[in-house]
Amino acid sequence: MSVEILTFGCRLNTYESEVMRGHAAALDDTVIVNTCAVTAEAERQARQAIRRAARERPGARIVVTGCAAQIAPDRWASLPGVAGVLGNAEKLRAETWASLPAAPDSVGDIMDPAAEMPAPAPVSSFAGRARAFVQVQQGCDHRCTFCVIPYGRGRSRSVEAAAVIAQGRSLLARGYRELVLTGVDIASYGRDDAGFGTIGSLARQVLAALPDLARLRLSSLDPAAIDDEFWALLAEEPRLMPHLHLSVQAGSDLILKRMKRRHSRAQALAVIARARALRPEIGIGADLIAGFPTESEALFQETLDFVREAAIPYLHVFPYSARPDTPAARMPAIPMAERRARAARLREAGLAAAAGFHAALVGRRIALLHETEGRGHSEHFAPVRLAGPPPAEGAILAARILRADAHTLFAEAC
């Protein structure tokens, strides 16, 4: 095995790992660990993977990069077997990997994460995935009190539409039928350059320029910054999938204020209601943090009630994880056992919403993107299990929902 890449964290990291795979293809016996800093658990898993790689491939060069490495390079350089640490800017540059064999076994200079991005490198494939990710934005200009990512990614920078379209065209030529526009804070797309437009206008340009693209999705959106062009596109364009994932984080106004989020509970509910009015069948997802510092049982109940009122079927719930040097880490903490218990209660409410959402789809026809072994996702991003012989990976086919539970739709081709 020459180059192995271990990826943790977000879709943007997945995209960047494929960029590195292309740049590092000529290296011998190298393990690249692309880390995430969102939670302590993500960092623990990356450290565990590094130690395992050092044991199982003792002669390999281990290179660590990603947000956690950007923020605390010396901590990662001290792990057994680590030959070098790269920042988020360096890892995307072809010249970094071309010079790596001659580089000293050290941390070296870590570039400012706000350094200008190189032009997005063409990515030929996403190993084991039926949908492809397209980078449209990098970094974040906001300072939520719980989040360390701006320190690892720098300020918000957008990718010009022509480069986004070129990425998409290359992936379509490789056979991908579904693309996902991704970044750190894609709702802020274009705010660093007035000539770039908004994320909604970018999505419209992508669909117009790529008439053979069957399905387009957007990754997580900030409910405080969804633009009018996006709403118009959602109403008009069937190739924009009926699926909206929101970075909500809490359903309590006081906790949202302490998080330094830019939306209120009422605004988040209004975004969900607007989406359902435009596309009644839309699948809604949301990120939520359980047990944020100072969150009393009553304040937690407000978030639990929010999930039930909004009937959100697809939740990503995380027990609060204190991140070094963030304001929230200095606030009075909730015991970890209670954070986990609250996270479980939120997930249970999400499963109840999913059961209702899935039940409403029974008997209906869906468009299924087949991913692997008879499994895939509907246009609503509902997980689907397909009866009968599986089609080719990446195929989009019509299917009818036979039955459902809170986790899965069970379907047959039709």
C-alpha cells in the first residue's frame, strides 16, 4: 500500500482528502490523517487511528493535517510515528506533497489558515461514495462561543462560480449523478466578494451550466443567512433536492444567545415552515448540541419541545464538547453524564419525527440514488433499503415504498 488517507469530520474534509490523494499519489508508504477539531471525541478517534497506524505500519511515514493539527500542531507531532504535520492551507498545495520526501521530520511552519486558497484541484473520484462533493467555500467569519473551527479554517473565502462548475463538470464526466455543494459556512458564500452572488445564485448557475446533472444538494445551512435566490430555486427547480439541513444547535433563545448564534427559535421554526410550504415533501435535518454550559433542565426542555414542534426527522445530535480557548469552555459546565442523557432524549424525539415522516411516504414513488448493497437515499435524503438484486452503484432509479420504520424506508424498484 502506498498512500492511505484516514479522514475525520465534515464533507469538506472528505473533499480535501481526495485532493490530497491526487497530490500525494507518487509517495511511497505514507499514511495521511486528516483530523477534525469539532469535538474531543473526533480528536480522540484521530489519535487512536495514528497509534494504530504506527503499530500496524511501522515503516510508514505518518503525516497529520486538518483542523486539529492546524490548531495544535506540536500536540500531534509528539504522537508515536508522526513524521510531519501540515496545516489546512499547505495540505491543498501540490508543491507541498512534491517536496515532502525531502522535508525534515518536524512540524515546520504552519501557514495562516486564512491564506488564499489555491484553485480547487480536480477530484476524479470519492472512494466508496455514490455522490460527490464540490467545494464552494472555506472558513467562517462568525465566532460562536462553542466553536474552534474558525481558528483552524480562517476567514470565509468563496470559490468563484467558474471553478465550482469546472469541478462539477469533471465529476459528471466520471459518472457521478449527484453533487453536494459544501464548505464550512456555505450560507455566507459570496460575502467576501460582491461579484460572486449568493449560495442560491451559485446553485442556479451550477444547474444551468450542467444540464446533465440529475441531483444537486447543499450541505448544512445557517438559518440566519438563507438568501431569497435559494428559496426561489427550491420552489422552481426539481433537480435541487427536497432536503434542507440546518445548523440550529439549540431551540432555546437564551442558549442561542449564549452560543452567540444569529437566529432565534422563532426564526428557525419560520425557515422550516417556509421550506415545507414550498416543498411539502421536504426532508429536514438539523445539528443540535445537548448540554451546553448553563443549560438547565427547563432550557433543555425548550430545545426538546422545538424538535417535537418542528417534527425534524434527521437530527445530528452531539453532547457538548468543550473546546480549548473558546468562551463556552469558561462557562459553568453540565456533567457529561447529563449531556449524554439529554442527547439521547433529543435523538429519541428525532426518531419519533422520522417514524412519522417515513410513514407518510409508504405507498409513494421515490427516486433512489443507489449507493451500495441495495442501500441508498431518496431525494429527501431518507435512508432506503431496496428489495431484489441491487442495481449499479450510482444509479438513480424509481422505487415504491412498501413499508417503513423510524430508521429506514423499504422499497422495490418500479
